[in-house]
Amino acid sequence: MLPAAVVPVLLIVHGTAEAGSASSTMAVTVEVLPNCSLSASPLVLQGQGSDTAGGEATIAVTCAPDQPFALALDHGQHAVGLARHAVDPATLRRLGYEIFSDPARSRRWADRSGETVDGVTNGAGRATVTAYASLSETPPFASGRYADQITVTLNF
């Protein structure tokens, strides 16, 4: 008997070998944080001798549309306790004044609970709030140029 011949066979397979696949979803969340700014006009009180002086200033808030906010005012550079005072730098005389959130000047505006002003910006992201002031001293007033500086804080 003749020996058997061994013939090599070449096997070619096209494609990739995969064991399976899986898929899932990924949640995407975008959070746009509010970014607000504010500006305040000067508050000027003017009077003569025995006239009671009053004044107004506006505070402009710019944020995202429909953004709730709260405005607080500190007691100023020359406060004595919670009482606001302006000082004439030439004479060092003090003159008491107060800032209010309403035209009747009955609601004190400060930085303590219940004394801040709450608001919401409009659809364009803007709000304007008016501050009303009056002197808390009894006339007559000594003439001079009295000044103070109030810090306005915007919380949003």
C-alpha cells in the first residue's frame, strides 16, 4: 500500500469575530448658573436749615430673565449701632439719616431679616428698585457737605 498523501487545506474566513454587543444611554444635563450685576445711582438729600430733606436713588439689577433676588443695604461707614449717619469731613459733625424701601418712608431698608427688598427680574432680565431717604435728625441742620457710603448687596 502506498502511503497516504497529506494535502494542506487553506481556510479563509471573511468578517470579524464578535461575541456580542451592548448599548446604553447617557443623560446630558446643562446647568446655566445665574450671573447678576447691579449699579446704584447716588442718593442725594438736600435741604436748607430747617427744611426736612428727602432724596431718592435707583438700584438697577441685571440677571437672567425671571431671576429672584434680594437686595440688602449695610448701615454705612459712619453708623452708630444701627443708626446711619453722614459726616461732614470739615467739621466732623454727624447728621442722621435713614433709607426706606417705600415712598411713605415707613419700611426701613437694611441687611437684617425683614429689612431686605425682594424682587424678580423681568423677561429681559432687568429690575429697577427705588431707595427713599430722609433725615432722621430734628431741624435745624448745621450747613455743610455730609457724606456716607452704603454697600448694596445683591443675593440671587
